[in-house]
Amino acid sequence: MLLFTIYSFTALRTLHSGQGSLLRPLECVYLLGLVAVAFACEVAFPLSPWQQRLPFLPLLATSVYCSLGVCYSFLRLYATLLRPDGKPKQP
């Protein structure tokens, strides 16, 4: 997954060179939050007392967090496509 992410950012940066940053600040915060959720699910949760009582909690947290990112992506895509001038706004 890390190699795919590095490749994707490299390819997108080459494709969209000179058009500013690839990610907005909110998107950077979301990706950092995803790292925090992964750390909580893989490291912190197995050491917690909730592991035996709520074994589904890591999957639930990951699913809810990722669904927020997917909804944001679709809303941003719709906003970009439905602009009257048809051009994406430059940050």
C-alpha cells in the first residue's frame, strides 16, 4: 500500500506539474488522521481491555473513517464537475 501511494503521488505530481499542490490542507489532515486510526487499531486497541468485549471496534472505526473520506471525495468531485465554467478552481 505504501509503494502504491508513493507511485500514485509521483505519477500525479508529474501529470499535474505546475498546477499547485495535489492536496488541500483538509485532505492532508485526513491522511494524517488515517495514520492515527491505523495506529490505534493495530497497536493501541490490542493492548486495551476492550479487545475481548468489542473485537469489531477496529473494523468499525476504520470503516467509518474511510467512509467520511469517500463521501468527501464524491462531494468534491460533484462540486468540480457541476461548476458553471467547467474549470476546477485553483487553490
